[in-house]
Amino acid sequence: MWGVKLSQKEPFVYSIFGLQYRDGELSTEKESMRSNFDALITAKATHIDRVIQEDAFTTNHGKTFVWLGIPRLVDEPTGIPLLVIAPPNAGMWREVMMPDASRTQHGTNRPDQIGLGTLGSRVSVADKSGYWGCYRQRMNASTSDRFATPLAKDLKPCPSIILPPGQVSIRSERVLLTHFPDNICFVVEGQDHSEISPEEKEYWFQNFHESVETWIKDLMSAEADSGILDGRLCFDTESGAFGNSPISALSYNKKIQLFYFKDMRHMERIGRSNKGHAQLRDRFLAAYGPGGDMSAGKIGLWVETTVLKAGEMECEYVGCLEGTGWMAWAGRGSKIV
């Protein structure tokens, strides 16, 4: 496994942007917004994953173009000019994080750089891989900070914005959220099956696919006490089909899951406590580890875990569906409590 050596002197930036649209073809206006924004962010980013999101926690309607970008410079307001002039019904949003590098980790088995791996030189994390708690131990700040949430109660979506099934409501205004509690844990997990052989694909479907589907379903249906605040299943339609699945994101070769947890302890706990996931993990490590049936497999995996302090995240939603992202937790206010 490979990690990345990030600068410990300055923060880096995660920029997540979305453009919502209804099922079916994009309107001319939406396509113009998409292409203009893509040109803007492409000029400013070191790395971008362009994916589609559907079946989110808080809104199960239509789809969203998602750009997961790493800007070249911390002080570049990537994408903000377009959001400033976006119409009230734009359906655009941004979630920008500027965490300290001592509270993040990046791990991948891929030979090429991806995600945060584009921000520094590769380093081996083989000695901090394959056991519970290894992500935490890769973070330099973990020796002096437990990353515990200050919130005593479980966070739940605000009742005022919970809509009946099938009902859609768009908030035709700009919503800016800047107040978040310490130690929210942001997780990026990615899988790419584009390079696997027919034999590895057959092995995957025989041994892992059903268990992965169950694990994803468990995450997306978890109760408030799980500590999962938001989950987003994304996929790259240009990566090619992987197989048929009731979960759209698992039907493509490249897929990325984005999660926000109440804190890192909750992220670690759900992985350990879910029996199906624990067994899946053990089988996967045995198959893809040294001497395993798929030790020479070509599946690409990466995971990034980041702990955010208060003041390190800013979110903005312009003309978005009620319940989009952090709007679901702030209700009509501007603070997540």
C-alpha cells in the first residue's frame, strides 16, 4: 500500500461540487452550466474525479454531476465565481474543506497517483495497513488528539425538511453553511475494476460482489446512532460497465463513495461491528494479500480519511433540492449543532 507525503506546514483543499438535474436528458441551460463549470475547475485543479451521484441519503430524485477536485493552490476560490452568478434555481452546490495534513491519510494499491496522492511524493504505508485502526495511526496528529466529537447527542435531519415519499421541493435561494462542530470525519473510498482480467472479474462476483452490495446497503440505511451523517454513491459512466446491480454505482468499473461521519470513532466502529463487513474484509485480505488467489489482481483501491476542525469547512447550496447535503442537518439555519 502506498500513501502520500503531504506538506505539514499548510492546509490542502478538498473541493466537492455538484450540479443537480432531473432523470433524462440535460436541458440546454444545465448543459451550459456543466460545461462552463467544468472548464473553470479544470483550469484550477491538480486532480478531478468526474462522477455521477444518485440515491443519496436525503434526496432520492434525479442525478447530480459531482466534481471531486484538489485545487492547485489553497487560496484559489475554485468554482466560486460561477456559484456567485448562478440563478436561484441552479441546483448547484459546493462543499469546500481546508484541513490540516496532520489529520488526514491516503492509501492506495494503485501504481498511479490519484486523489490526494497527486499532492506529494509516494511513501509506503505497508507497515500501517491491514488492521483495525491503521487509518488513524497514519495521521500524525493522532498521537495527541483522539478526534472525539464534542456533540453529546446523535445528529438527525431537521424534521421541517423531511418530505413524504415522491414529493420534491426546491429551495430557490442561496444557503451558506460555515459553522460545523470539531472532528467531523470525511471519507473517500474508491474502487476501479477497469484493468482486471476476466478471471479476476469472475472471482470477484463469486466471492465478493454480493457481500459488497449488502455492506453498501447497510451503510446507506444506517440509523442516526451509527454516526453516519451523509453518504453518497458515485460512479464514472465513462469507465465502462462492470455488471448489473440494483445499486447503480456498483454497475460501473469505477465508483467512489463519499461519507461524512460524526467523528472517526463512529467510522471505525461501524466497520468493526458490522459482521458482514468484518468477514468481507478478512476474505478480501486473504485473497489479495501475499500468497492469495488474487495476489496478482489488478483491482484499484484507494481510501482517504480526513478529520475536520471547526472553521475548516464551508458549504453553499444554490437552488437545490430540500435535503441536499448539509442542508438536511441545518434546516433553515446556518449552523450544524
